[in-house]
Amino acid sequence: MGRTALVYLAAALAEIGGCFAFWAWLRLGKPAWLALPGLASLAAFAALLTLVESSAAGRAFAAYGGVYIAASLGWLWAVEGLRPDRWDLLGGAVCLLGAGIILLAPRSG
């Protein structure tokens, strides 16, 4: 489980960083060349998700969604300087709980 958590965290940082590069270019008026490292970061994100131990891609992606949401709230605070409010934190906790259920549920077969 520890390795999966690290892969998900790395994937979240790569995805958020890649998406933010485009946000910075298209919404904040930053230079267009930021799209290039953004594309590389998004490719790294996709490659990282293939490292998750799961019998089904959809299940791995679904569980990752909860991690992505929580990591996005961390990005909101650390990079954008906006502290998540209690509703952000509650929603993030619910998403992480859902991700844990998906990942850790006993499965037959």
C-alpha cells in the first residue's frame, strides 16, 4: 500500500503541475512555452498510473481520483496561497475515504 500511495502522490503532482502550466498560460497570461513542460508533466502522470498494482485500470483510476482531489487542495494552499475551507477539507476527506474503499476492499477472483 505504501508504494501505491507514493505513486498516486507523484501522479497527482505531475497531473496538477501539467494542468497548472496550461492554466498559467491560458488564464494568467504566462508565456506559451509553459505548455511544453506541462505536456511532459502530463505524460509523466499517465506513465506513473501504469505503476499502480491493480487488476483493472478503471479501478486504479477511480481510486486515484480521491488522491487527486486531496492533492489539489494541497496545491491550492501551497502554490496558490488560498487556504482550503472546512468544506474543502470535508470533501477531500470523503474522497480519500472512497479511494481507500476502492483500493482496500476484499475482492474475490
